[in-house]
Amino acid sequence: MESPHPRKLYHKLKQRGYQIWSDPKNGESVPEEEFDPDIIIVGAGVAGAALAYTLGKPDRIVGEVLQPGGYLKLLELGLQDCVENIDAQRMIGYAIFKDGKRAKLPYPLEKFNSDVAGRGFHNGRFVQKMREKAATLPNVQLKQGTVTSLLEENGTIKGVQYKTKAGQELKAYAPLTIVCDGCFSNLRRSLCNPKVDVLSSSVGLILEHCKLPFPNHGHAILADPSPFLFYSISSTETRCLVDIPAGQKLPSLANGDMAKYLKRVVAPQVPPELHDAFISAVDRGNIRTMRNGNMPATPCPKPGALMIGDAFNMRHALTGGGMMMALSDIVVLQNILRNLRDLKDTDLLSKHLESFYTLRKPVAFTINTMAGALYKVSSASADQARKEMHEAVFDYLSIGGVFAKGPVSLLSGLNLRPMSLLLHFSAAGIYGVGRLLIPFPTPKRLWSVVRLISNHDIKLPSLRPTLADTSFSRAHQDKSVERVHVFLLEISV
């Protein structure tokens, strides 16, 4: 896509964002009050910036790991150049470690172009590139402010009220408001029934100038009490994320308890090649923490509004599925809105948006279930049967061949078919049960099998797309919006 002529853009860089004033008709700069948007997007992170660029084209997510499936979505949205010139590091697979054993699990990339791979990067650099990309479109206006509420009239969302950096209270109106203001959204209660379960906390630190045992691979250590990760986010930096389960008290950063915990509990389980760099990172003290939550998608649809990204649906961060899910939602939404002639037709818009929740389900089912299941089986447990399953997962993946390729294709987003997920769940379960019964069944072994099955409480989301839902958008392919005018609000934190 050709960039608009520079004279058609007024692009002013500010401290944390941009202001773009664009005439919907000819692209010349105009005052804000004359900008009449079709869509308001709340949040300018991964989901918001990508969505603004996608919907701003005529006729047409805190994350540091983008799985290959997410990169394919970038290609589909025309955003693949946003991972260029930010020192992003290619990821071509994972390596798993347990009790001194290690196994390499490459992504099945043989059928794809050479540029298709995962990426590790600084989230801020990636988001900034997408904001810059969105800003190249003359019909996108990016403003920095704090959204205080949605404007609702007779059950229909009409727009947002927001506060500028100068403290001025303003209102913006549009036929459609899309909320994607992240995991700490203060607007989600208006559009869904949030039930957030805190699963654990991630402790993050950066290792400098160290070489990973398997270059260009993410490293997952199946440790006690729960797994931790290493992956490159630049040519000189490696991110370490240590998981601390929700049932365990989070050590204090202020009094030094966290540093002591990392050295006493985590350091002995770090691969030898990374041990010294890990200790140095702890000693530098730049340690951050964040919660890992799980929130099923439970929408409360309202005309004129939609919610996507972590504001709408969250899963554990272990598998790096958040950005992939957000980008997948944007592809679904793009295809839905492409079939609309007039966004101001409230009834037709609502009918199209209703199909969004069904069309996203297969991908959401796979990504969310994979995240929850892998976290559960990767965490240590005092229960003997769960310990056996913990060991079985490592051995199952270590077999290689289809036993590794299948699960890794699901993890990477290269295969998002729910039936494939259920097939490998079943195969791993059978493998785990078989291990318990070998060399021959005994009462003790049979009891372990019973305990394993009874404790196997991984929840599978419902998956009930109907023919009417999945075919809805195809029934309207003769209609399309020629041009969408977008008002993108960056959230101040």
C-alpha cells in the first residue's frame, strides 16, 4: 500500500504518542472538532494500534513474544514491517529443560516462507512501530488521553468521554467504539461479565550479553514450584520470566526478599550456561512483577460497542498467546466490517458484530486451552499422580516426531484446529496413564491412575459455532465500507 503524500499529513511527535489531524475527505489538516470518526478505538497498544491501521485502510496487544501464528496474522494485516528495525530476534522453536535433561522442539516451518518465524522484542518498540504505521493513514487520528467512561444512550454506546493531558474533559462520538485497553481495563464491566482468576505472578528481569544454550529458541524450564522462561528480546538482552504460583506469597521487592528467593530457589534450577548472567541480573536489581490472570470471554453485547484483546479475554502468559489472539480477533473483525456498507445502520452493525463472538471461538478455544493446560501440567505438585503427569509431558515431547511436532504446531499458532488440540491432549493423557501401568498393573499403580484421572481438572471452553453464525458474514459479501475514519485514543498510565 502506498503511503499518502506528506502534505496530506500533519504528524506531531509528543512525549508518548502522536496527534494526527486528518480531513476524512481530502486528508488536509483540520481542527479536532471537525474530525467526524466512524470508529473510536480505546487503547493504543498492540491490539489498538494494529486495529487502527487495519480499519483505517480503504476497503479493508504487555507482550514480548510473537508466535509464528501471530506473525502470519501480521502478514495478513499488512503489518509485518512492524517487527523490522526494532532489533527483534527470530524464534524458530523452543527448548525444554527438566532435572538436567533437555530437548529441542523446533517449529514446523518447512512449508512457510523463510521470513515466517516467531519474534522476541521490546514491547514498546513494537507498539511504537504500529502507532507510526497507523499514523501514516490520513483517516486515522491518534490522541493521547484518559478515557473515563463510555457514552451510553438508551442502551446504545455512542462514544467516549476522555480527559486530555491538560485536564480538559472532551467527548468523542462514533457509530462504533472498540475497547482494547488491556488487562487492567476500567471499561470492561460495561461490555462483559469479567471473572478474573489470578493464576500466578511473573517476575521479570533482563540478562545482558549472554548466550542461550539453543540460539533463536525460547527456553522453558520445568522447575519447582512452577516453570520459568528465557527468550531473547534484542541482540544483547535476554528476558527471564519466573512464575510464582498464586497460592504462594509473593516475596517483597522492597526489603530484598525477592532477590533472596531468586537466588535460593530459582538459581539452582537455571541451566549452567545462564547461571552467572542470571545472578548478575538479580544483583542489578531491576526486577519487575506482574500478575497472570485468566478471564474467559463472557460478552454483554451492546449496540455500538465491541471489546477485544486482553480487556475481553485473558489466558496465562506462559505460551505467549496474547498478541496472537488479539491479532486473530482483528482479522475476524476486519472481515466482518468489510461487509458493511454503512456503519450508521445500527441494527445491521449489531447483527454483524454478534457473529464476531462465534467466529473467534475456534482460535480462542485452542490458544486459551493450550495456555491453561500447559501451565497446569508444567507446574510441580505434591500429588504423586500429578508428578507423574509432569514427568510424562516432558518425556512425551522428548520423543520427537509427530509427538513433538503436533503440540509445537499448536503452541506456535501454525495449527489452531481444536480437534488437533483434543487429539494431542488425549494422546498425552494415554501416554501418561501407560507410564503408570508399566511394566504391569498393580493396585498401587491402578490407584495412581485413578488419582491422575480424578485430578485432571483442566477446563475446556465451550465450542459451539453454528452454521448460521459461521455463514453470516458470507451472506453480505456484496456490501462493503469504502473508507473508515478512525479515532485512536492512547491511554495514559
